[in-house]
Amino acid sequence: LTPSQREAPGSSLDMRSTKLVLLAVALLAVASVRVARADDDEVMDDYGGDDDEGGMGMGGGMGDDDDEYGGDGDDYDEDGEDGEGGGGGGAREEIKELISMEDFDEFLDNEDASVVGFFAEGGDALEAFKEAASSLQWEYRFGFTTSEEILAKHKYKSAAVVFKPPRFVSEKAGEKLKARYPGADFKNTESLKIFLRDKSLSLVGQLTYKTKERYTAIGLPLVKVFFDLDYELNAKGSNYFVNRVRKVATEYAGKLSFAVAATKDFSYDTADYGLTMEAGKKQVGVGLDDGDKRYGMGDKEFSAESLKEFVEAFLKGELVPTKVVEPYSPPPPSPGGDDEDEGGEVDESFVTVATPENLATVAATDKNVMLEFYAPWCGHCKQLKPEYAKLGKAFEGDDDVVIAKFDADANTVPEGYDVQGYPTILWVPKGGKAETYDGARNAEEMTAFILKSKK
């Protein structure tokens, strides 16, 4: 406005009218957003927002797509007949963009839960979701989509939804496939983490190094069924046992947790339950964790009936522990005090540095070797660094154990070592072949694994 226009009669009124109109438009916009939110989400809950997905805990929530993704458990009869298994597992994935329904279906076809962000457009909400995903990637699988096809199919415009592994979800057992995070603030990662922990486990799920801590957090005794679990090579056989475990789990929901585990991933663990098992053999073993106590079903032939008898005996207090686990004692501090020097660097003096030139010597067949392949720029490698240093210190005086690391960014990984991502940790037992360590990435768990597995 020119000075003459500002001084014109009635101009102040015109300005006020303009402001009032703008204010009214803004209020209508806010009201519209609130109405839209009310149509989309109805009930407030403990996670700081609205929830249209149903109850808490192992049952999770149900949405429009539960029928289509009802889980392989319902595609097989009690004898595991018919159907095909999906892929799964593998190295930790970065947050994945899902462009088509084929991408979406493939992403959900996994042994672990999948967290998907649905966004009609890019913006602050999507960026906040990506940041939350980055901070929780070590514990969960994340994907996101802005695809109109996927958004229309699932009827979400701005939401984070956790999907349990379809292969482990059974509608016949009253399970629900998915649950929508009720909060709108994805920056509150602690709230999101609690929600995912509560909603990501199915009635019977797969025990892995990622899900192990979630089962512990539930606080219920955990029944573990070990067998040659493999959905890629033997989906029919895997579902045969999962179905039988589920029959029992349904009766004891809220009293016990149930999980199936691949023997090859937990062979070091089965001895705690008095079991003698070998990967690749047609064996089924049952163990139970209750705090620091371990119980085993022994050499009884596995069936739904024998599993139920074992569970009943435990609940009645009739079982004798096969082992009482001793609490972990961290190694004593170095004479200098802290593990870190004044510059904040971690003391890795007890970790052997492997290179292409000395790797054959470091991973000698007369030693038990834990070998980490890392990249200096990798965030998760940096998180692992102090724990791995503690691990090295824990075996400082053990001549049969070597804790080593290999910079896979600066050096070419030699043949014979399967490195799919960073960090990759391999265990090479004395006289044996390298195998991937899939346990928890902390000094306590890695120490326990080595003590049980070393030769």
C-alpha cells in the first residue's frame, strides 16, 4: 500500500475485515483436520494418540487387510498340507521404499514384524518417520510408501503400522495381523518403541536375536520349541510344528509366551535345557525359560499333547530346572580406570586387528574366533564398538579364544566369509567353519555364547 492508500478513509476497516477473513479460513482448516482425524481414529490410548486398531499386547490390532494377509498358519491344515512358503530373514535392511503392491507383499513376507509408514505425500511427517526408523533400525524392519496404489488398498494417508509376520498369524486362533501406531509424533521414539514391542509379537513367533529381547520384556515364562525351522526350504514342515505349538499356546495365552526357533541359530543354547541337538537333523526339542531357571522336556517325542503335559507340569511346580543361569559378571576395570581414555576413544587393546595379510593366521583352526566385519562410518558399528571392546577384555587371558575385527570398508573381504552388511559377526569354532553370529550385540550375550560354544 502507498502512503495515500493507507490514509484513505475506510482502509483500516478493510484491513480488519481482511484479517478476520483470514482468521476464519484458518479456523475452518483446523476444524477440518480435526474432523478428518476423528473420522480416521477414534479412541485415545497410552501411546500419546488415537488408536483404531484394537487391543493391547500379543493380540495386536486388526485392519482392512487381515483377511488377505491371514498368515501361512491358516493356509496349512494340521498336517502342514498344501501351499508354498515365502522367503525371509537375512541381513539387517535399511528403511525400504515400497513402490508397488508386489514390493509391499514381499516386504511383509519375513520372519520378523514389519513397520510400514504410509504417507500421501512427502513432508515433515515422512521425514520424522524416517528419523525414527533410523534410530530403531537395529531392532525392527522399516519401510515406507507414498504409492497411491498401496495407500488406496490399505486406506491410510498418514500412519505408521506394524504388521506381524503373516506366516505366523492365524485368524482361527483369534489373531490380528496389524496395529496402527496411534501417535502423530514420530519423534517420540520411546513411545513408538514401546508400542512396537507390545504389538509386534504373534501368539507363536520366531525367536531370533532381535525378538529375544522383546520376549524377555513381556515378563512371562517363555516356551521355546527348537527344530529345523526353515520357511525357504521347508515351509510345509515348518508350519506342521508351528500349528501344533499354536494349539497349546492358545490355551495358555497371558500365562506363558511361546516361540519357535531354528536349531542352527540356537545350537549353543539347547544344552541349557538338557537337549542334544544338531542342525539339519529331524529333531524337536522343547525348553522353557523362567527368570534364571531353565527347564527341558527331555527326549519325549514332540506333539501338541506332550507339549501341553510339559507346560502343565511347569505350572504345577513339578519340574526340576536343568540349569540355573549365573548372573553375568563384567570384566574388572583396567588399572587406569575407565575403558575410555581422556579423548573419549574406546580401549580396543584386547581386540585383534585382522587384515587380508594376517587373516589366515588370526582365524587359525586351532583357535575359537569371533570376527567382526565393520565399516568405520557405520552407525551400528559405532554402537557395537564399546561392547565388542568389553568382549575382548573378557577373554584377555583365554588362549583358546580370539576376538578380532576386520575393516571391510578399507579392505576387500576374502573369499569364504559371507558378509552381507555392517556389522557382520562371524563365529569360527576351533577346527570348524565360519558361521554367522545372530545373537544379541552386547558383551554379556556374546560372552555367554562363546563360553557355551568354544571347543
